[in-house]
Amino acid sequence: MGEGAPVDVATVMCQWAAGGLAYLWVTTRRGEVGLGYGWLLRSLYGAIAVIAAVTGFVFQPDAVRDLASIAMAACAGATLLRSALPNVPAAGPREPAGGIDSDGAAPADTSPRRTIEGFDPRWDLAAPLAGVVGVVAAGLGASGDINPVLHLARVVAGAAFLGVVSNSMLLGHWYLVQPGLRREPLRGLVRHLGAIWPVEVGLLLLPTGMVSVLSGSIDDGYGGLLGWFWVACAVTTVALAAVAMAALRERQYAAVMAATGLLYLAILTGFGTDLVARLTLAG
């Protein structure tokens, strides 16, 4: 096994929360997605940030990372409360459900409901900015025999990678709640996933990296099986993203749900891409 940086739950949770909250802002900044999507993700990633802080303090303390996780959770909670304040309702005629607009989505739901009016999306920047501090602190920690700069780059890229693959699936499910939402927000996340994938995989291949596992220079403890499992996860993740993007080009509304199912699988293979490599190299 390798002698790289140790992998602990607190760092992974901090990365996941920071990346997810960062990509929440990417989605909410244009003011198209309903308030409930933000409520869901702020609650989810705020809880993950709390787990990061608790597990860090108890099992493998890193003062800066753990305090940053607390700050990230607090900012997510504050933004959640701010977004829950009464907003201006938008009223208008409701189009019949089941149709298709020019973007290939169902017609917009313009019935009276709460919208993002009155909520400044810039509030969603506070939590990920706090999270970045924790992620960088974790990246600057012990790196074993791996170049410290490479280790930091892997931790930062991993945060973005885990965040975007998770949010892609969650946003896809949100179309069940907000069927009139344009497909562009989801397409944007899938494009980001496709752009981050080569960075994530490339950093994991650089020495000391998965190339050493595949060549046998590093024993993964399973006769090379983990190395090839990692290859399968990495290739499958980008393939699923490509097929999901192709599905989103179809005009039928069911195509969004098909893409969401593919992105659900991409979460499993995406986490496998990041964590299997890091666990193998940490050995």
C-alpha cells in the first residue's frame, strides 16, 4: 500500500459540504431555482459540515479545518433562516402541466407561490467561503510521501468534484418539484462535472498516484484489483455525465428524469473515483 496522506472522515465531510454549498451558489445565483431547493441543500450540507466538525474534534483534530466546518455550518444555517423570511409572491396564469417549452422543459409554473424575490443569492457565498478555509487547511496537513502542493490540489479538486456530482443529481430530482425550470441550470452542472473530471483524475494519476498502483509499484493489497476498480469508476463517471448531457438534449420531459437516474449512478462512481484512489494511496 502507499504511504500518502491519511484519509479521515472529517476531511471528506468538510470537502463534500464545501463543494456542495459552492455549487448551490452556482445554481441559485441566477434566481431561477425555487427557494425550497436552497432550503434542502443548506440543511443537508450544513448537517454534513457539523459531522465534519464533530468527527474532527473527536477522532483526528485539525483546529483550522474543524473551526472552519463550524463556521460553514453556521453560515449555511444563517442563510437558511434568511431565505425563509417572507418574500414577495409572484402571481400569474398557470399553464397546463405536461407540455414542452422551447427549452425542452415543462411550461413554467407561474401560479402564486414564493419565489427567490427578496433573497439575495450572494448570501449563499458565505458558507462555501468558510468551507474553503477548512478544505485548504486539510490540504496543507500531512501529505506523507506525496508532494504537498499535489496533495493540496487533490483535496481542493476533490471538494469541487464531490460537490458538483452530488448537486447534479439533487437538482435533477428538483425538477419533480419545479417542472417549469429550464434545463440550463442542470446542463451547467453537468458541464462543470465534465470540466472538473480531467482535473480530478489527472491529479490522482500524477506521481505518487494511481499510475504507481496500476503498474504494481504500489501494492493495493488486492493484487491490483483496487487500481482497476478505480479506473472503472473514473471512466464510468465521465461516461455517465456524457450520456446525461445527451439525454438533456431530448425534448421530452422524461429525459430530465433519465438524466437524473444516470447522475445518481455518477455519485457512486464519482465517490469511488476520489475515495478509492485516496484510500489506496494512503495505505
